[in-house]
Amino acid sequence: MKVAVTGISGYLGQVYFPFLEKDPEIEAVTGIDLAQPPASPKLKFIKRDVRAPEIEKDIAGADAIVHLAFIVMPIRSESETDSINIGGTKNVFEAAARAGIKNIVYTSSVASYGAWPDNPIPIKEDHPRRPMPDFYYSRTKAIIENWLDTFEKDHPDIRIVRLRPCIFVGPKINNLMRDAYTRRIIPAFTDYDPPVQFAWDEDVAQAIHLGLKKNVRGAFNIAGDGMMTMREMAGELGKIVIPMPYKLALATAKFFWKLGISKMLHAGWIECSRYPIIVDCTKAKTELGWKPTHTTLEALRHFTKSIET
């Protein structure tokens, strides 16, 4: 099997690539990114923006494509974020269809469901994706998923797997969780202590590889077993909790973001924390054969230990 991977140099791309490298059934990998990944005999690297029309010739001849390229941590331009996350993703999938690729694996997110007060606990894959208009990540993930509904109908011969992981952590990840670990205090809502889930990064990579190799299609939630509250998370990280009303937390995040004081905490992450997005992973376990090695609590503890050592 020949596989093309967008975002090969990103964090998840680098966690996932060893699965491809060690798999004897994977003949060759075409990695597409703007940054150079580590060299490998199995990897051909192409420096390319996912919005570029040349993507079609880059992936020609591949049997499958794994699309990982996406803006996760915020950049200053929301229009640029939309251009990459929405325009770039559509460009990749449309190019794959024209190139005759019959297998697509897309890493979406539980954020595509949106954080809404009427969310069930847990959420199953058939729950509507409801974008949060002011949160770039939720909005763009949901827009792509809703667009994929039509794309799948137009291309019934293409097997599409949508993976929806929760927040995942790992020893080298540079996201809000690492930022939280470096701080002495963590704010928590005064009127609500929302539950959260975590997954270990290699467990997410395992799900991607199963989605690539198994003859399945559709959406699959990915999260470590169990859940914990924000205050419990702060306790595990050894941080001081500062109670704060939701509206004040949101206003503070917007103010710090506007002034450029905050580099990662876009106000959308506060909005996405207000109500639970707790998912059911039964489908991934039964149809993908996915078996997470870490529960939510274990993933957080392993993350903390990996940083400390």
C-alpha cells in the first residue's frame, strides 16, 4: 500500500509515522507539509501548502491519504485559519477524488459536536455536529464534517474514515495542556466543574492506522476510558485552582488574546470548556478493534510524568 500523509511534520504526524514505517504492508509514504520531517527510507517528502493545486499530482498513485494538516493552536488571522482548515481540507479531498484515491482517513475532533448545554453524556457518533461560531477549531472541524456528508454521497466509491479524538497528550506535545502544566494556577468556573476526557497520543495514532488498514468507514470517537472534572485535573497537575465566573474567564481570555499576552488561550477554548463533550467510544472498540492503552486519568498522569522526567 502506498500512503500520502498531509501534516507529516506536525506533532500527530510524527507520532503516527512510526506506525507506517514499521508496517511491512506499507510500501511507501508521501509526506506533505511545509516543514521538513526527519528522513526515512520509506518517506518521500514534498514541501507543499495543502491549499495548492499541485496537491493532486503530489498524491497521484497513492492508495490512501491520511489528512492530518490542520491549524489546532490559534494563529492571529482567523481568515487564514479558515483558508487552511476549510479550504485546504476541501482541496485535499477533492484532489484525492480526482486522483482516483479510494481510501481517506481524516482526523476530525470531538470539538465538531460543539460544547452545548443539551449535549448528552456520552455523545455517540450519530449526534449532530453543531459548530461553535466564535471558536475557530470547533467551527472549522464541524464545517468540514458537514461538507463531507455531501462529498461522501457524491463519491460513494471512496471509503472515508472520520476519527474524532478528544484532547490528547504526549511527552512532547505543545498545546494548552503543556501550557497549563507550566503555570502555578488554573482557573475553574465557580458555578460549574465540567468533566473532560484525555487520550494518549499513541492511542490516537493507533486509531488512525486501524482506520487506514481496516475495511471500515464512517465516524469513530476516540478517547481514554473514564472522565475527570477540571478541578480534578488541576489537582493531578498539582496546581492551585482559582474560582472564576464563566463570563469573567471568557472576557479575560478575549482581553489577553487581543493584547497579544496570550499565545495559546483563544477565548474559544474557554467556550468549549463550559459544557461537556464526553464521547462514547464503543464503536471504535467494536468496529475498529481499537484498544486504548491509557484511560483518561492514566493519560494525564503519564503526560505529567513524561514532562517531569
